[in-house]
Amino acid sequence: MKNMDIDSHVRGESVYVDDIPVREETLYGAVFDSPIPHGILRHLDVSEAERVDGVTKIITAKDIPGENQIGIIMSDEPLFAEDMVHYSGQPIALVLAESEKRARTASRKICAEIDPLPPLTDPRTAADQGQFITPPRTFCLGNTEAAWHTCDYVFEGCAETGGQEHLYIETQSAYVYPTEKDGIRIFSSNQSPTVVQKAAARVLNIPMHRVEVNVSRIGGAFGGKESQGTAWAVMAALAAFTVGKAVKLVLNRHDDMRMTGKRHPYASDYRIGLSKDYGITAYEVSFYQNAGAFADLSPAVLERTLFHATNSYFIPNVRATAYSCRTNLPPNTAMRGFGGPQGMFVMEAAIARSAEALGVDASVIQRKNLLRQGEEFPYGQKANRSQAIRCWTKAGKRYNVGAIRKHVEAFNAENRLHKKGIAFMPICFGISFTKIHMNQAGALVHIYQDGSVAVSTGATEMGQGVNTKMVQVAAHVLSISTERVKIETTNTTRVANTSPTAASVNADMNGKAVEKACLVLLNRLKGFAGKELGHGARAAGEWIEIKDERVYDKGIKTDLVWEDLVMRAHLERVDLSEHAFYATPGIHFDPKTEKGNPFAYHVYGTAITVATVDCLRGTYEIDAVHVVHDFGNSMNPIIDKGQTEGGIVQGIGWMTMEELCYSDDGRLLSDTMSTYKVPDMYSAPKELNVHFHETQGSPLALFRSKAVGEPSFMYGIGSYFAIRNAIRAARPEKEVPLTAPMTPERVLLSLYDATRQAKENS
Ligand code: MTE
Ligand code: MOS
């Protein structure tokens, strides 16, 4: 089944928050934010702004009837700054006016008197000053201290990765109006309807049942709307609540880039020990996460970094420690991979550095240490049905890696100004929220009298195709046409206490809930049909089957079709609605020992990346990415392939061209689309092959079809090392720092000795 939104997307008919027809007298909001990254807020002068024509009210912390607090994991984040500002872009006030333009004009006339304090932007400096969001955490396996003596080789160094802007197409948006009896209805572009509901209730000091949150669809999120859609929705709710009118707040691109948090930049130190035959005996790593000013989701992101610190390798002695460092940047947040990519990059960097020092190809070390069946992760879980070696071997054979290598070598021998590099990137990604309690989902299924079906779940559709998969589930279980199934918006009044649509688990969890609800309805209808066809009341359904919208009795086709069955059931007062709940079984984790079985299953795969570097210009092209990916038993190959390809290109962007630049005083300099470059057609791989490695999947995956949202992102790491290998082909003797992104500027700095060049020039 193709993505059910395709037609309306292509015609521009899909409705996003900004497309909702507004009510009469709707007011528009513009956010006034801190111009500096750190300081004491002495005074706010709004008098001139208030005089702007069409301005209704300027909302600040003083207007909050409840708590000025929207923190999701820790209560450390005010909705509006009160006494202090902690990052450039931190909201201080919301201007309400009759038009967006007037609201913006007025917001520029607000004057904040702020005594500046020195800002922190670097996580290592923050750590030196003891600025931590949470106490550090350490995952251990074996005993690294004892293991170092047994290693034949030991290498150590640093590795750094940059942040990443989500650049969802739809910017942060909310539209809110008051409902009767002091209620509020919020339309929001948001991955976490319940988080918004809870935060709005807290700020407005009303019970959650007076707040309704509705998400029709999201114009892309990539983690950027898991926690960070909340502030705008709650601001609009507070405004609507205060003035009793509808309020719309849509950030423009520039404000969105400036005010919202991004993927966490990390600085890391590693130490790796190997045996003569390249087995990795010991690995120690310290991660310094740049969390930004508030906790946001940082502790959870940090946790996933630890979970993925050894990627898809088995290492008997591991010690991984992670520090969440408080800086004066916007609070960094979830982004595709959720800290996993940052952890895996350091592992790959340590392997690359070892390989370079030992004069072997990194793939020799990678291959040697791939996870086998039953081997233990540092968090205690054992690899079950590991596909690591199978995917690796299959990729090598399928794409004829020997021939690729020969081609690369021949090319490099012939060319002086262009060099090619090749890199393998195996991945292993755990599927489940690492907070066990979040692994729950609900679904509500109605069969209407005419046989049409409406499904509500806790999942939000952000382009990843979860709604299409929900249609497939309902249609398959009830054995009816997909045309009969409609997916409703995600609404807190229909499915309550939803987990965020994140961690790639939403088709699995919400799909299992839909499956459960539909099975109950199916059995109820079968029982009813059995009775109608003259079987005794007890176990009447046993003889009945519903296939392709028709009732079969003891395997024999009857005249009873779906529509008639439903109508007759209704007339006989059979309940045609069902709510079901799913909680992932068998997962647990003990934060005291940092051990457990946190993941329902793992997703594996291998990518082979080839890149060509122009050694004169520092530019590069990704020639090819060849992938063998473990989809389990894919229930929707079109969607799954799209997710995989999209993740790869986004991962390549993070590793190569996307570079966030901050001024020394913590202002984002790359705050527009002309200064922040994301991959386009030309920077996408010239060739992108995704081979479906079909396996038994996992019984905890929906229809044994494994989760696809995030895992492929990490293949992008291969592009970094392919470019690095091309650079090394040109300058084998040069030490290239393990710093990402590998922008063309960095390529040049890696190829040429800047100081020598400067001397020669002078
Ligand atoms: N695909 C599109 N088109 N747009 C998105 O915003 N988000 C990604 C991934 N794929 C995203 C996407 C992220 S970060 C996650 S966690 C998953 O989708 C969430 O959806 P799922 O659990 O249904 O896979
Ligand atoms: Mo995805 S980063 O878990 O929203």
C-alpha cells in the first residue's frame, strides 16, 4: 500500500496547523526572546510595544495562573524567563495583535534590561565548572582496568560531533481557542499530545481533562517536536485563556532556527585496546554532551548514547561514562537516533584511528568484532537473532566489495587531484523507549453501521507513514478493504495518556493496540454471525471466518457480506466499538545496576559508502551507498525503503555539510537557510541501494516488520569515514582530527598544512 497521504500532499490539500481556517477575532502571537545568552533580567519595558496599533496584550510570566514550568524530565525550564535568561532565543514575552505583522513589529519595540553574565558554550568547559544537568552515568562490562595489561595495542584520542538542525518543513505551530466552562482546545504540530496537555494544565492550573490536544499531522519533526513543540502550544493556550479569544502562533523559519534546540553536539575521549588478531579487548569512553540551558530530553538522549556506545560490536571489557553538561545554548533535544549516532561515531572513530596506526583497513577490525548470537551488550541484554555478521557478509557479496576496492585503488593510482575512499558502516539499534514506562500505547476502533471503520491511536503522523501502517493492520485483521478504514486525528480525548511518537516504536506499539482492538471486534462479529447462521450460542464463532468482506461457515462461502453483517449486528445491539491497550512485554531495566533487558529487539545492517574528494577545492561527492538492512518481514516495503533512504541522506548531512556555528557569546550564526546547508539532490549519493535482508523479524515487531524510523540514520557515519579515507589516500602521513562534520573547509584543512601554506604565501 502506498502512503495514504500522497495524493493530498502532492495537491497541497493536506491540512497543517497554519491551514486551519481561523475563527473570528483570532489574535496572532509573536515571541519576544532574549537577545543575549546569559544574564540577569532586571526590567522589561513593553510600553512602546503596547502603543503599536492593533496590539491587544503582551503576555509574560506574570500572567501565568499556575506554574511557570514546562520541563519534561526535570522541572528546570520556565515557559517565560523571569529573573534570568539562560540562552539567546529564550522566550520572555508573547505579543498578541490583530495580525502577525503587527505582533512582530511590536515585539521589536520591547526593551529588556539584562545584566550580562559570562556564557558557557563548550561542554568540556561546563564540565570543568561542574555545570551538570544530572549526575554522570556509567555503563560497565567486564573489567577494563584489568584488561589494559592484556592488550597488544592501545590507542586513545578525542572525537567530536556537531549538532544538527531538524529543519522540519512545517515550523513550530499552534492554534488554540477557549471552549466552554474554561476549557481549551489546542491544535498543535507536535509529536507528544499528552506532554502538551499536561504542560498546559500545569501552566494554566486546570485539570488535564479541560485541555484537549489535537494533532492532525505534522509537517516533519525528526525529534524536534517531541518536547520542543510544547512551549509554543502552551504559550498560545495561556494567551487564549487570558484574553478569551482564539490565538495562533506560528514561528517563521528564522525564529524557529534561533529559538529551538537541536541535536546535541558531543565532545568525547576514548581509549581502545586490541589483541594481535584485531579483537577489541577493552574500550573506555567519556561523553561530554552539550545539553544547552535546560534538561529538556538530554538525560534520556544521554542514556541512549550509552546504550549504543559499542555499536554492533561485542567488546568484553567496556567502561562508558556520560556527562550531561549545562551550557548557554537553546536546550538541545531529540533528533533522529536520539544520542545513538553520537555514541556510535566515537566507536567508529576509535576503530579508524586504530586501523590507521596499525596499517590495516578499518573493515578488518570491524568485521572481526561484530556481535554474534548471544553476546552481551554493556547493559546486560544478550544479542538475540543477531544479524550483524549476515548483513555484513551479504553486503560484501551482493555489492562485490572486491571490485569496488579495485576500482577505488585504480582510480587513486591514476588521479592526483581527486581521490576516492570507501568505508563500511555496520549498525545495531535498540527498539523501545529506554524509559520502560513509556512503552505503552492505546487504540480506539469504531465500526460504523455502514461497515466503515475509524481508527484512533496515540501515534502522530509526521511523514513516516504510521497512519498507512495502521490502515493495513485494521484492514488485514478485519479482512476488509483498506478503503473502508479511516485514521482519525491524534486527539487526547479519544486516546489518553499517549507516549510521544518517537523512538521508532510507534507502528509497533500503536499497531499492536489496533490489532488487539480489531481482533476483539472480529471475534465478536464472528460470534454474532455464528448465531445468525444457526450455530448454538456457545462458541458459535468457532465455525465462522471472515475473508475479503464475506462470511464463511465451516469453510463454505455464505451470502452474508461485511456490510450486512455489521448492520445486523447493530440492530441486534452488538457493541461495534473497542478500545485496546498494548504494553511491550518482557522489557526491564534497573538504573541502579545499569543492567537489564531494555529493548524489544535490535535492528541490524551494513552500509558500504564510496566518496570522491576534489583535493583542490575540498569538495566531495558521495558516489554510492550500498546497504543491506534488516527489515524483518517488511509490511510496507515502499514506506520502509523511503524511511531508510531519508535517514541515510539526513545522516550524511549531519556528518558532512550541516554545520551549526555559534559566536563566542553563544548566538547562533547559522540561523538561516543560506548559512545552514542541508543535503540537496546534488549532495545525495549518486547511487543508493537498499537491499531488504528479510528475516523472521521479532514477535514484538508489528507483523514481524521491524521499526524503520531511526536506524538507517547511522549509515550516514560511513560517509564521514569514506571521505576521511579519500583524504588519507592523498595525504597518508597527515594526522586528521576526528571531528565532524567534515565540511569542505575541514577537508582542505586536513589536506593542507595551513601554517606552512601561510608562510609560503608570505
Ligand atoms: N520521517 C519523516 N518523513 N518525518 C519525520 O519527522 N521522524 C523520524 C522517523 N522518520 C520523521 C521520519 C523519527 S526521529 C522517529 S523517532 C520516527 O520517524 C517516529 O515514527 P515511528 O515510530 O512511527 O517510526
Ligand atoms: Mo525520534 S528522535 O525518537 O523523535
